[in-house]
Amino acid sequence: MNRFIIYGSLSVVCIALFFVLSLPQTKIPPANKRQQTSINKTLVELKRTVMRSSSPDKQLNNYTSFFEESILTDPDPNIRLGSIQKLTMKKDAHLEDILFAAVKDMDPSIRQFAYLHLYQINKEKAVEIIFQDSTSPDRDIRLTAIESSGQLLGSDAIEILSDATEDNELFIKQTAFQQLSQIKAEQAVEIIRKRLLSTDPEIRIMAIEAMASKGEMFAREAALQALEDSDELVRSKAKELMIEIEASEN
């Protein structure tokens, strides 16, 4: 009896399974562009909902993550810069956090833009970041920070620029001397004078050029000091400068 019940149950299951498999299968069509746009909007709204439901600190972190994923990861630096510029003009509520993320960008124009506008919003934090980046192991980041320090900080950048005049990279040293020569503070002039006595003839030549860019009085001072230099190239630079000075006086 039990055997018949088992066989009967198996038969019912087999018939039901055959019936299901014989039914026409419904294919789900892929989402069209309009549907995909709607999906994307929904995902964005979900992210916003998560942000609104979080604490202020978590909101900031969520916003930064979303910003870095959507904007700073675009392969085109022009698009990244344009997006940041638009958010700056709109005075986005999270602009400071956005600029914190942007100073990490690998494009120098984006970093410079971020330094500038972060300095306008939070001067103390901007100065701290510029000082940190001026000693970065990355040559390009150091260069951008040194350029921005001279443009934004004025005499407060002298410490950064002084160290940068002895950087291992030629272009960074040149940039530092150029920025120092544009600072009117006497302390900046004293740094350049000290570099006239550097043990590196390349640095001494840059110091001569920096003094010359500050005016004839400084140019003459540097040239006269360098005329008796031990290095031939330095002496040659000093002689050229003296010829220029004398020619301008006639």
C-alpha cells in the first residue's frame, strides 16, 4: 500500500514538472536608454538618502567618496576641472570637502585651482596642506605647492621657498628663486644672498639671476660678488650681467 502511495506521488510530481517546462518562457528585455537613465537617477537618490540619514561626519565622508568616484575619476582633466569650477561657482555646501579631495588630483591645474579656492574658504587649512605638499616625494606635487605658496602666501612662503632653492630638481629650484625674487620682504632678499655663497655653482647662478630680476642695485651687488667666483660659469654669468648693467647706464 505504501509502495503505491509513493509511486503515485512521484507520478504527480513528474507530471507537474513536465507541465512547467512545457510552458513558453518569458524573456525580460534589456533596459533601454530611458530606463537606464531612470535607474541611474534612482541610484543617485539612494546615495543622497543614505547621506541624509547619516550623521554629519558620515555625510561628509559619503559625499567625498561619491565625489571622488564620479568626478575626480574622469580620465579627462578638463572635465574634472570644469566640474569643480561649476561647484565652486554654485558655492556647494560641501565645497570645502570637495577642494580637499581636489588637491590630491594628479593634474597641476586642478591642484592649483583647489589651493586657491581652499585658501579663500579656510586659510589655515590651505596653508597646512601647501606646507605638507611642498615636501612631497612626488616632484609634480612639490612643484605645484611651491608655485602656489609664492602666489598665495607672500612672505609666509619664504620658509617653503628657502628649502626649495636647494631641491634636487632643477626646475623646482628655478621656480623657488623666481618666487622669492617677487617677494618684497627683506627676508626673501637675505635668502637669495645666502645662496650666492652656496657650495653648488648652479645654485649660485640662479641666485645671481634672482638678484638681477629685483633691480639694478641688487644685480650689481650680485655681479660684483660673483666676479671672483671659483667657478668659470659663475664668473661668466657675473661678467655678462655687469656688461648689461653698464650698457643700460649709457
